[in-house]
Amino acid sequence: MTAKFHETLGADRLESKFPDAKPLYTESEAYYEANRCLFCYDAPCISACPTGIDVPGFIRKIATGNIKASARTIFEANMLGTSCSRVCPVEVLCAGACVFNDLNGEPIHIGRLQRYATEKALFDEAETGRKLFEPKPDTGKKVALIGAGPASLACAAYLALEGVKPTIFERGKLPGGLNTTGVAPYKLHAESSLDEVSWLLSHGVDLKTEVEVGKDVTADQLRRDYDAVFVGIGMGDDRLLSFGNENNPYVLGATALIEAIKNDAGFQLPPGVKTAVIVGGGNTAIDIARQLAGLGVEDVSMIYRRTAAEMSGYKHEMDYARKEGVTLVENARPVKVHQEEDRVLGLRVASTVTDQETEIACDLIVMAVGQESRVHALGLDIEVNDRGHVVVDLETMRTGREGVWAGGDCINGGKEVVNAAADGREAALDMLRSWGLQPRKWRYSPSV
Amino acid sequence: MADLSIDFCGIKSPNPFWLASAPPANCGEQVMRAFDAGWGGAVWKTLGVPITNVSSRFGAVDYAGSKVIGFNNIELITDRPLDANFKEITETKKKYPDHAVIVSLMVESKEEWRDIIKRSEDTGADGIELNFGCPHGMCERGMGSSVGQEPAVLKEITAWAKEYSSIPVLVKLTPNIGDILDPGVAAVEGGADALSLINTVKSIIGVDLDRLTLLPRVGDASSNGGYCGPAVKPIALHMVGALARDPRITIPISGIGGISDWRDAAEFLALGSTSVQVCTAVMHHGYRIVEDMIEGLDNYLEEKGMSSVHQLIGRAVPGFKDWGDLDLNYQIVADIDADKCIGCQLCYVACLDGAHQCIHTDNGPCSAWHGEPDHGMNPRCEVAPPQRHEPRIADKPHVPWVDEAECIGCNLCALVCPVPDCITMREIPNEAGPESWNDHVAAGKA
Ligand SMILES: Cc1cc2nc3c(=O)[nH]c(=O)nc-3n(C[C@H](O)[C@H](O)[C@H](O)COP(=O)(O)OP(=O)(O)OC[C@H]3O[C@@H](n4cnc5c(N)ncnc54)[C@H](O)[C@@H]3O)c2cc1C
Ligand SMILES: Cc1cc2nc3c(=O)[nH]c(=O)nc-3n(C[C@H](O)[C@H](O)[C@H](O)COP(=O)(O)O)c2cc1C
Ligand code: SF4
Ligand code: SF4
Ligand code: SF4
């Protein structure tokens, strides 16, 4: 499976120019860091993890050389523990809550330890053939999952281990969702995402790629053919505010551009780009700004309609971006693209305070102001809120529609991989309970 | 999953991990929570004629940033009413019939032993443990280690207990003696069904330098106490091993002393313990540590191709030999992995000042032995001027190197090296077959 995915992915991708920002720990690094953890009781890092991983528990097991059990502790709470260890914004999650912030300001590097345990254990599993988890006997139940992103993958893995037959339908060529197409390459390359997917699938999950639900097969068909349907379709295309920028090859959507950087073999930035302006103040905006800077675009600025303090992008990410040369223009909104033929010469921006207009000279504009909802295209009659997000009961992940569960970005409008992993788990366990099946005792703390 | 269940002189336990008789097994509510967390058994906090405790009662050794590597206490046996204890034991055993519940006892007269054993049996407990170990307070009253230190008395009281008890009798030994075999053999002769050890080591944990009195402080004074925790593990391992390899010790052993994780436990099992007991590590981190113990032992057994914990028990005992039987021709030397080395030169200074001057530095002046390799056999009466070496690795002059001809294979450098697996000890094959000191003596060479 892995080999096939890697082949589809192809080599010579721009993302390979980015090395790992936080490489796999060596044994000594892991040993010392693990032994630094205090093994707190009812630890704040646990409740700060959206999947409720027993952080002190898994770290202690690294310290005692019990790597396999450490990895089990992680995966039981979070089947995407491998990618999460690398993509989680730990500064605002587990590590942000670590008691060492109050002791000496050096929180435990939980993500890196998590990466060490999971990667080591999976390596060992591949070497020895001794699986960390064995599926339960077949229950005869089948579930269709729409979208092969983290939400569906987590859901499917738990289901498979509980003896349910999951089939994932993915519209794209490759599985993994934004882990494969979206997260910053200095955190995770597409290959690693696909390796994780292969492991998840190995527990008995079927994957059908290039099948778009709503187009190639109807959602109602799935409802008829399966005992349950899980909607994990994430968000849709980049939102492109309309200011005369349509169809200009030098005005791009952020996630589309990131996907090209990460996945398209042979892809290059449009020729001659030296100056780029990113519109937006979220994490996607910061991500693409950092990537463009890393790819050699000399002058990268972000414009945001309010102040830095109000940005939804994380401060620690913005700090990195600044260090890498990205500048932030606060209180500014785009007004008009200044272009000549196809070429962009600049972006006219207006101050959101004084309405005064100025122009920022640039030859590339990237729109990072959110993504559209794609729920309507499913043709599935489920309730959505005013922003197009699927409405679910957060305890059970049930939609109002009988037999349909949902989770991940499509219900929250875009949070983190770890949230999608938690949703997928909760949906799987609720499906089992709804059929009167008793799931095994997966160890995690309920989210608070 | 390997089979972790054990049969300990007829006492069945789902795994070999028991709480030692101490504060973590002080009352029913605690023991039940411990069983829920995964502990296979518990030896109840010692019962006897209830006493009064002092405040404070605990002290600890912190070392180089690690908290509680050694622990000491001056508390006595239970200070709770016997009725409450017995009621809780009965309830616990009823609610957890598959777990091992053992009642620890310490009284004085024969009649007291008879009565308290009867009451213990009535709880439905699986066994009793005679506490002949406590090294403070109780021994001053003629109990605890004052019994454990007198093999004849120990044997007599064990025989009383056997006379009155229909359930297995474990005898808990004190380490505060010259040779553990003396009380061990006495217990077997007295009819004991099993041994547990070690109890705490007689100790003073520290001195309060402001008040100039002992720790843990009770007003302006303190008393000697019992030492336990990670620091005592080697002492306990030795005593367990010494009993396990002695043919006169025909009964199972419950190993105690400094066990904190699955590795410690596995070591005790390999050295002849059938069950292990834990106190300090639970006092430090709670019952939850048993999760790592269970999973870690299970993984270890699986990796080693053992399907049951019984296959591990005693496996290292044959390797415990008298010094005189060790092979004098076996030779190892230190190997430094230059890629892993971080250049701290702790190995260099350790070998230079604390061993045999055979590790060299290329960084500054090198004071290692530069004469003919002689393992220090010839007189060295001068401080030779240090030499400077051309760095063997140009960009890493801090990486020391070993003069293999001079290295005596003592392990010191590998022990002090902070990088895992950076210094390994490599075996030097030699032509000569094994030859021990005892062989020398037998051949009239010594
Ligand atoms: C640029 C960017 C960077 C990010 N960086 C991080 C990060 O560093 N750390 C982090 O934790 N989170 C990050 N996130 C967020 C994270 O990627 C998402 O929260 C997470 O991937 C959501 O998972 P999901 O399964 O809900 O959706 P997605 O990952 O979006 O997966 C949905 C899948 O469904 C498929 N699909 C959609 N419609 C259909 C259909 N009709 N039929 C079949 N298949 C369909 C899609 O092709 C896609 O593969 C980032 C997001 C973006 C956009
Ligand atoms: C505070 C404290 C109280 C103890 N009380 C008893 C006791 O009542 N009876 C007994 O047999 N041992 C008692 N012990 C000894 C322990 O059971 C155990 O033998 C010893 O602590 C070594 O194990 P450890 O290193 O795991 O702590 C006590 C130990 C401590 C620390
Ligand atoms: S999953 Fe993410 S948030 Fe949770 S413990 Fe791991 S790194 Fe931290
Ligand atoms: S809060 Fe920090 S020190 Fe405490 S358990 Fe969590 S990671 Fe370890
Ligand atoms: S102690 Fe280890 S790390 Fe330090 S110099 Fe010696 S070999 Fe290198």
C-alpha cells in the first residue's frame, strides 16, 4: 500500500526542499526528555490534548524502555498519534499546559516524545510483524466513510479493530486529507502522512480513491448499502474574495497552492515571483507565508484586517514567520488588484481604521481567508449551520439524520488534525453503542 | 499476551505485582483501588497491638535532581483499630476473590500470635506474613527486626504460626543482619511456606543543618529509621539471589526493595522471586505505576519468547556464582563510539583518576599512561609530564580514545558516560580456556 501511494505521489516535489523542523529524537534525547517529565497526576497536559492521551503514562513508558506499551497508550486515545505528534500545535495544546511552564519555563517536548514512541513502535511492528492491535472478530456491520482525511481514518481504524468493516470513499487520488495535502512540509511530508494511512488501513479498512460521493455515487446509496455513514469531508475550496482577482494566474488560493507545493511533481512557483502578499491572518496564511519565504520569495507580507493580537493564527507561528522575514500589515483589507494583462503589479489595500488606500507592490497574491463548505455537494439531507458546517451532537457525533455521523473540519469549520481524530473516535464508539456492541476499553480521558 | 498469573505457595494471583505491607496497603478502600488499577495482590499494613505514630515520619534522599531515590520512615505498624482492619480485609477478599490478600502480623506472646492468626484466617485472607523486619521502634519492644536478627527466635515463632495457621505463612526478613541465609534457613526450618524480603535498612536519612538535629524531625530530635526505595534495590537483589541459589531454601520468595518499574520487577523475578512487592514507588507516584509494570513485563516475555512469567522466575540464578568461580581469563575492553560521543570527557577523567589511566584525550594535555602497557603492574612513582596528541578526529578533538592494551575492562567509563550505548565493552577473544581463582588454588598456583 505504502509503495503504491508513494508512486502516485511522485518525486521532485517542492515540499522536499523543507527539512523536518523537529526531527525524530535519538534514543538519548528521548531518554533524557522522558525522564524530565514529572509524571503528574491528573496532569494538565492530558486535558489540554483534544484526544485526552495519557501523556504522563506514555512518557513514563518511554522512560522505562517500554516503547510498545507507550505507543499503545497513545494510539488508544488517538489513532493519528503519529501525525499528530508532528502537526499538533503543542504550544497551545499539551505542552502549553505542562506544569514546567510555571516551574522553569521549559515545558516537556510532548510532541517529540510522542513521535519517538509511535515511530519506534511502528518500525518495530513492521520489523517483527507483531501488531500493536489485533482486530476483534467480525461483527457483520459495515460503515461507509466519506473522505479519507484524519476524521474518517480515525473512525475507520477504531471500527476495524472492533470488528466492523469500514469502507472509505475519497474523491482525490491520495488518502490522508489535509495531512497529505495541507499541513506545512517542515512538519510533515506527504510520504509520512501516507505511511500513517497505510498503517491505519492495515487493520482492515477498505479505501476507494477517486470516488466522489454526490457525483460518482450518491450518499443515499451509501445509506442503503451500509449500516452507518460517517461524513468526514473537511472543508472545500479556498474562499476567493471578489475584487477583480478572478482567473488571474498570479492570484491563488492558499490551500490550492500548498497542495501543489506538497503533492504536485514538478510544480514550480509562477516564474519571476519575488514579492508576495498573503491576504489573511489565520494559520493557513502564516503557513503559506513561511513556505513562500522558505522557497526563496524575497519579500513576503501578510495583510490582516485587524491587529496581530486578534489574529486567529498562533502567536508562536507568527513569531517563526517573522524570524523568517515575513512582515505583517495590520488593519488592512484588499481593495483591488493592480494588474497589467495577466501580470500582477500590486495590491491596493485600504486601512480598516482610516479607509485610506495604499498600494503594496507585489507579483503574487495568495488568498487565505478561509475555505468554502462542501457539504451541499454531497446531496445528503443533513442540517448545516449558517456557515455551512454540519450540525452534530458533540457527545455522540450524530447528525440529526438516522444512521449518519459526522466529524472533523466539516463540523467545526477547520480546527486541527487532533480534533478530527477525537471526533472520529467518538463517532466510532457511538456507532458501536448504538448497535448494542460493547467496545473494548480504550484508554483516554474524556475531553472536557 | 503472556500468562502473568502466579501460584505462590498455593496463593493464586493474577500477576506477580503486590503491594508491600506499608502505607499503600493501609486500609480496604486503598487496596481495592489498587486492585482496580491492576495490582495482583496486597500484603496488608502490619497488624498488631495498635500503636501511636509520630509526626513527621518520612525522609528522603534526592540526588542530582532526582527526587526520592531513597526513602526512610520512622512509622510503626498500623495505628488503626484491629476491628476496622479485619472488617476491611474480609470485605476486600469478598469483593476481589481472585486477588491475593495477605495479612502482615507482628505481636509478642504466643497467645497473641494464636489469637491474631485466628482472626486473620477468619477474614478469608490467602496467607499471613510475619513481620520480623521493622528496624525501628518495634524492635525496641522485642519485635520486628529483633526477632529477624535472632534465627532461633525467628524459627520458634515461625513454628508457632505454622501450628496455628491453616493458610500459608510468609516470613518477612530484615536485611539488618550479617548473612541473610541464617534467618532464611531458620524460617524454612520453622516450617515457613515462603519468604519475603527485604524489609527496610536501618538508617539515618540526614541531618538538619540549621537545627542541628536528625531528619525526619520530631520536634528537636529524631530516631533511626528504615531505608527503602530505588537506592536499596541492589541490597535486596543480593539477598534474594543468595537465598534463591541456596539448596536449603526450598520455598518461594517474594522480592521487595526499590522496585519501581517493570525492569526492576523482571530482575527480581529472574533472580528467583515468584512475586514482587512495592512500597516506595507507589508512595511516590501512586497505584498507576502498575500499568507500565504489567505491559512492560508482558512485552518483555513476548520478546524473549516466554509464554508465562514462571519461565522467567529464577532464570538468572545459575549466573550467581562465588567470586572464586569466575573466569579470570575473560577479558573485555572499552569501545567508544565516536559518532555518538558528545565530548564531555567524563570517561577520560574517571579512568584517569578513578581507574587505570588508559583513556586518552586529544583535546588538551593528556595525562593518561604513556609508558609500556603493563596494567599498572610496575611501580609508578613519578607524575609524568602530560603529552599532546594530534587529534585522531580533526573536528572532534574532545572524543577520547582507549588504549586497549592498557584497558583492564572495568566498566567505569561506560558507567559514567551520559550517552546511551556510546561506550560499549567488547570481548577480547583469548586462546586460554576458562580458569578461575579456585582452579588456581586447586592447582596450587595461588
Ligand atoms: C493549510 C492547512 C494547514 C494545516 N496545518 C495543520 C497543522 O499543522 N496541524 C494540525 O493539527 N492541523 C492543521 N490543519 C488542519 C487539519 O489539516 C484539519 O483540521 C484536518 O485535516 C481535518 O480533517 P478532516 O478529516 O476533517 O478533513 P480533511 O483533512 O480535509 O479531509 C477530508 C477529505 O475528504 C475528501 N472529500 C471531500 N468531499 C468528498 C466527497 N464528496 N467524496 C469523497 N471524498 C471527499 C477530501 O478530498 C479530503 O481528502 C491545517 C489545515 C490547513 C488547511
Ligand atoms: C512508611 C513505610 C512503612 C512501612 N511499614 C511496614 C510495615 O508495617 N510492615 C512491613 O512489613 N513493612 C513495612 N515497610 C517496609 C516495606 O513493606 C518494604 O519492605 C520496604 O519499604 C522496601 O520496599 P520499597 O523499596 O518498595 O519501599 C514500610 C515501609 C515504609 C516506607
Ligand atoms: S495528540 Fe497532540 S495535543 Fe495530544 S498529546 Fe499528542 S501532541 Fe499533544
Ligand atoms: S504536565 Fe508536563 S511534567 Fe506534568 S505530566 Fe504533563 S508533560 Fe509531564
Ligand atoms: S563519557 Fe561518553 S560522551 Fe563523554 S567523552 Fe566519554 S565517550 Fe564521549
